[in-house]
Amino acid sequence: MRVLCYWRDRVPNALELLKVAADDEAPRVRLEAVRAASFFREWTAADVALTALKKPMDYYLTYCLTETMKQLKPWWQQAISDGKPLAANNPAGIDYVLGSVSTGDLDKLPKTPVVYTALLTREGVADDKREEALLGLSKIEKKTPVETLLAVLKPIMGKGGKPVESLSGLLLRQPAAELKAQRAQLVSLTAQSTPDSVRRAAQAAIMTGDGALAASFAEASKSATTLTDWLSALSSLQDTALRATAYDIELPRKGTLTLAEVQIFSNGQNIATSGKATQSSVSNDGEAKRAIDGKTDGAFNSGTQTHTEENENKPWWEVDLGKNAAIDAIVIWNRSEDASLASRLEGFTLTLLDANRHEVFKKAGNPAPKESVRIELKGDPVGALRRAAIRALISTGKEPSAVFASLAGLVAKNDLLTAALDGIRQLPRSSWTAAQAEPALAGVLKWANSVPEADRTEKDYVAALKVADQLTSVLPADRSAAARKAFEGLSIKTFVIKTVREQLRYDTARLVVEAGKPFEVTLINDDAMPHNLAFVTPGTHQAVAESVQTLPPTKLDKKGRAYLIDGDARVLDGTKLLEPGQKETLRLTAPDKEGVYEYVCTFPGHWAIMWGKLVVTKDVAAYLKANPEK
């Protein structure tokens, strides 16, 4: 072998001889063949080296193969891109190179079970390529595509991601007869320990295989959670006729699991602010009630954070909501101005108690969030079930007028209001009637008035008022105008201001708000240097900025803000100094006095260009009509 290596340029068919040697029974012969392959400068030499993998490997062979493949990498990688038959009929060889092959080049490798499996399970593979891989792999394994798909899906479903979603969707496109044959396997995937996307795809696959809904509905009705999955799966059924048969199904009644503890979201609304907070001790004026004041500033000197005694044994904080409530999610905001202080929350335990202080939910060992963490709960399984039923009902496409009447009735009673409004949004406008819309609008108006102003920028609230505005269009002109008038002032105006990269300016030069009304501004720093935004009284942006120009950046006010001074009556509010890529949201109430207020970046030297106007007026529409944007 060594002689052949040294005479490689003089011996015809040297690589063919080396390939035979690489498959030799003697390990030392294989070793010399692999080493010799490293002296060539073509992709077929890599094919020779990979042949050694057909036999048992040892330390020396593995080391030599690794170094040879490194040496030949430019040639064998190009061969893959060109579709050359590298490692053909050599599954171990294909498996070896897969880790170095891009997703785009996978399809160019010889079609082996390993390659097909990689195509099915990798990120970035198009759905049609996954389907081709499924058919190819099932043909090799002499199984049905459903059997093959389930075998591939089960080991990876816990990882989640696009491959799991794609395979779940691929499951629903399989023939009903094949799905029916694997019913037992599919039922096993409906367990609550299975990821949501897989669980619901399995439910839909069972329905498809059955060709009817009765059997799977009876099985799912044993618990609210499985019935919720069943309803959620309905909308993904490929067979629209089968989906439509669900219209007349009547849901069983179940008891509601109610909760009372901590904070915050129930039916899209933050209910913590109406509770009573307590904690194990108080230090540095950090009273428990601070954590339910609606403010999420992460700096302690902002005056909005709680604080217990230092190094206290098992410190705790609690909020009593005063009544039972179905809690959907809890968001915990952490201290954020110092990483070491933020880490104090590391490993915290979240516990929910019912009205009798019985534990109904507990999650321990939670990591300390950098800013905030949202913990989703299934605190109201029947509420979740009913919301899923609304989505399923919409997906049937049957009797939209009757569906509208039912959903409008829920809205009028403030029962699943946000879910019902979202369902109404998806119905054809021709199914909307004034008779049902008017009481529904009254229900939305009553609900909206009950939502604290601090929560009126939440997604569900904004979406609900948008649908309500659309509903007013079906009323007679006079009542429509009256309804719109009633909703005025219930939505909070929101603005987004971005810094313009390398131009020392904001992308928005003017904001117009209603006098005495709340509004929200988010500053996003897209520039490469720090910026802030301060709202100031009319004509003072230069004076305010110049008054802080000589301050060091480490000099902070009580809210943790640089280049702003405590007690400056000219400053209405302002953000912290934001580094590149950061953002901050301010919630303010506009002054009662009309006028042209201003906003400015107070970072030294920025004020001359980086400022804008905040117009406060009693009639925003009239002002904008008289003073359109230029």
C-alpha cells in the first residue's frame, strides 16, 4: 500500500486499487489506503477513504480518516454540490459526511435512509422535499408513509420547531385508510405530554381515518383539555365536508377550575391591579403594593419595585385577588438595571392558590428573567375549551348568520368577549345584523369602560375595539355615529418613534394627542449611539437639554435616567438612555392645557436636530385636517 501511495502518479487506476484496499479485512491495510487517499486532489479520493467505514473502526483508523477528510474537504464538498455519487451504497459513509453537508446540498447526496431521514428532520427543508423524502424512505423500508412518518416523528417531537410542525402537517395529507390502520399509534400521540402541534395533528388524523367525528369526540370528551385539543384540531381537517359535520355537536358541561394568586391576565385583562399585595418583609421602602401599580420599570430607583429584607430566609410576595378568577397567564417583571441584582430571582417558585388556599398550580426552579417572563396557565380548562369551540365553529363555515347571533349574544353578556369578537371578525359581513350588533356593542362599551387605562394598550383590548368599530357600520347612520361617539376616548393612542441611523434625528417630527387623554410612545433606538426622549413644556427643549450637558453619564435621577434632573418642572416624562438596539415605552397623560409641547434627546450635543413637537389639542381630527402632515 505504501508503494502504491508513492507511485500513485505512475500506476494506472491507483484510486480503484486503493478503494479495494480500503475495504480489506486487515485494519492496517485499510489504514494505509485511507492515508494514501489524502495525497490526491479529487473527490473520488474521499470516496475511497469513506469506504473504510464499511468495516469496524479503531482509534488509528478514525484519526487517519478525520485528517484525510479534512485534507480533501474542498473536493468532496464540491462533489456534493455537483451531485456526484459520493459514498454511493455506503450508508456509514453518508452518515459520516452529513454533519458537514448544508441543508441545500442534502438533496444531492445518494438517496439512502440516512439522507432521507435528514431531509425529514432538518430545519430549512421545503415541505415538498420532506414529502419526497417520506415516500422514498417508506419505499426503502417497505412500510406505508404513515408508519414511516410516525417512526421519524416520535423521537424528535419533543424538540419542536419547523420540522415537527411540517411533519405534523404532512400527517394530515396521508390517505384516510392508512391513517385508520395506525389509529392506536395516533391515539397514543394525543396524550397531554405530547407537544401541542403533534397532539392536535394526531386528533385531526384520527378524525380523518375514522371518516366521522362521533368516535373521536366521545374519546376526547373524557376531559376538558382533550376536548379542547379535539376542537382545535377541527380547523386543520383537510376534508371540509367532514369539518362541517361538527356544527351540530353539543359540548358537555364541565366544572370550572378557579384560581386566586399573584398576577395578572384573565380573559385578556390584567386583574392584579385590583388585588391586595403582601410580602414577607419590607426594606428600602419597597412595599408589596408596588408590584401591582401597573408600572414595569426595572430600575429600583424608579420607585416602583418591591423589596424584602436582605438575605431573608424564604422571602415571599403574594397578591390576593379577593375573589376566584380564571387565570390565563402570569407575567413577572424583574429588576433589570444590574445583572447581579436581577439574579436574585433565580430559581423562583410560582404558586397559585384557590379561595381556600389550596395549591392548584406550582412551577418551581424558574430562571431569573432578564426583563420579564410570561408563564402561560391552563387555569380555566372549560374557558379554553369554549374558546376552542368558537374557533372550530367558525371553521365549519356553516350558517354564519346563526353563528353571528350566538357570538353577539356572548359579547352582550361579556362572556368570552374577546374570543367571541375575534370569531365575529372572521364571519362574512353579510351575516352581521343591526339587531344583534347593537346589544353586542353595548356589552363591549361596558367592558371597555371597566378596563384600567394602563391596560388599554394590550393586544386583546385593541383588537376588541377594532371589531367594535367595524360593527358600528351595520347600524343606521344616526345610531352608528352615536356608537362611535360613545367609544371615543376608550382607546389609547399609541406611537412608535425610531432614531434614524447616523443622522441624529427621530423619524417622527410631530405627534398630535388629545388634551387630558392618555397616550403611549415607544422609542426604538436603531442608531449606533445612545439616545433618549424627553417630553418637555412648550419652547423649552433647548434649555432643558443644555441644563444637563455637563452631567456625567453615571449621574442618574430617581428613575435611573441619565441626562435628566429630578424636580425639573419643565420635563413631563422621559425614557432612560437607550443603547443601540434597545427600546422603551412611556405611558403618559397629555396635559389639559392645549399647546405645542416638545420632545428632545438630551444626550450632549443632540438637541439641536433631535427634537420634535407634541401637539396637545381638544380636537385631534380638526387639528389634523387644518394642519396635515407635510
